[in-house]
Amino acid sequence: MALVTTKEMFAKALDSDYAIGAFNVNNMEIIQGIVDAAKDEKSPLILQVSAGARKYAKPVYLLKLVEAAIEDTGLDICLHLDHGEDFDICKKCVDDGFTSVMIDGSKHPFEENIRITKEVVEYAHDHGVVVEAELGKLAGVEDAVKVEARNATFTDPEEAAEFVARTGVDSLAVAIGTSHGAYKFKGTPYLDFERLKQIHALIPETPLVLHGASSVLKEFVDRCNQYGAKIPGAQGVPEEMILEAVKHGVCKVNIDTDLRLAMTAEVRRYIVEHPEDFDPRKYLGVGREAIKGMVAHKIRNVLNSSGRM
Ligand code: G3H
Ligand code: 13P
Ligand code: ZN
């Protein structure tokens, strides 16, 4: 049981038809729900921390909670920085003991993205830490229905190959039509699988990462709305599309929104159905169970990573 990098996990996943779930963590209940599901399912696991999570919980709390989770469950877990925006935050996380960091230079021009990614790769590799980078923009499909728009925002396969060769990055997040949050598609969901296949064919040894991979399951949106939420017209990536992406080099699947929806639905339901109750352990407890249920579902039915530990 230890904090581990993604090296071994990805090497195994790359040759198979499964991927590792990278779940965003912000507090104790979320962490406990995720690790309990991964333990039951004997699944490899990545816990990821965003800048927003660090600000909310304070870095030291999240680090100690993840250490506690490892001690409690006996799991090997990768602790990953999600969307590090510059060298400084990546360095901080490497120095804190993270085993993986993402440098997200996707908003910068190609050459600048290469420059900052290389800087992070050099520092992280010197410290035994792996690096994920991103190329292309997760703009959302409404911006990309037209082929020209897709070519402007989605990852260019040739550029991806050049980027990986010049930066030495360990894994690459690609833009093929997913986006963050609960409103991913206005019309029919669309992912550019041809592009994904081309990227994978050019860099077959590079594990690919799918951000914005939540499916925004109707059942959970409906339950949130039934108990007072206002989340109209939410739509995510259909689960069959994730299963398909996993067959073409995608080794890491990022999931945050589906955890938020699952937890919110159950906390809302509990509070409405138990107006007499004001013990946070009650509603946070059901929230934790909801996280566990969602993660178990992902591992079994979407990531296919059950029993791969
Ligand atoms: O990629 C975004 C993740 O869902 C993290 O979201 O920045 O609100 O923590 P956050
Ligand atoms: P979702 O918003 O689809 O869950 O994506 C999360 C993500 O990509 C975190 O980096
Ligand atoms: Zn992301």
C-alpha cells in the first residue's frame, strides 16, 4: 500500500480494453466513498485534486486524507494534480508528495505549451513523478459542429505526436468533443473517434486521457431536480462512448460532475425526507454512500477496471 505513479497502471491498461478512473476529491466523504468502491472492486485508482479543491480544503488536509485512505484500505493509489496551470503549482505538488501532475498548457500557443510542459516534465521526472499534459481545447461541441471549428479546437494528431516527442510527457489529454461540467452537448452527443484513432495510431505508446468524461446520468439529474435543484437540460457523454474511447488508447477517464450529481441528489433527498434531522453525519453519510455507488458503477460498467488491481 503506497502512493504510486500511473506508470504500471497505464502500461497494463494500454494493452487492454479498460481504463483507470480519475476521480476528483474535495473532502473526506468523497475520498472515503471512492476508495471504498475501488477496494470492493479491486480496481486501480487515481485520486485527483484541482486548484479549487486545494483552495477549498487546504492542500495539507487532502494530502493527509489520501494518506489515511491508503492506510485504511491497503490500496495503492495515484495522487494526481488536475489542471495545474503553471510550473509553480506543479512543483508544489511534486514537493508535497503527489505522484502525478498535470500541466495544462492547452490555453497557450503550441510552442509555449511545449515550453512549460517541458519545464514541468524535467522537474517532475527528476523527482520520480509522472506528467500529464493537454493539447487541444475542451470547448464543447456546440463550438465544434462544423469541421473547420473542430479542426481549430480538437487535438491535431500530427501536433500530438510532435508534442509528445518534444516534451517527453508521460500521458496526453486530448480534445475530441468532451467538455467539463453538466452541459456537454446541446444536440446529439458527438465524439470524434476517427481523430482519436489517428492520434492513437501515431503515438501508440502514449496513454491518452479523456477529460470531461462524466455521463450526467438522467436518473441523478432528475433526482436532484425532484428535490429542489434547477439543472435543466444537462447532458453528458453517453457511457457507450466512453467504453468505445477506452478501446483506442484512452487509459485515464476523468470524472467529477457525476460524483457531484450523485452526492447532491442523495443529500437533497435525505434533507427533504428527514426535515427533523440536522446531524451533518446523516446527510453526508448518505452522500458518501452515493459516491461509493457511482464509483462502483463506473468501475464495473464504464471503465471495465474491476479486478485489474
Ligand atoms: O476539471 C475540472 C474539475 O471538475 C475540477 O473542478 O476546478 O471546480 O475543482 P473544480
Ligand atoms: P467532468 O466535468 O465531465 O466530470 O470532467 C472532470 C474532469 O475532466 C476533471 O479534470
Ligand atoms: Zn479536466
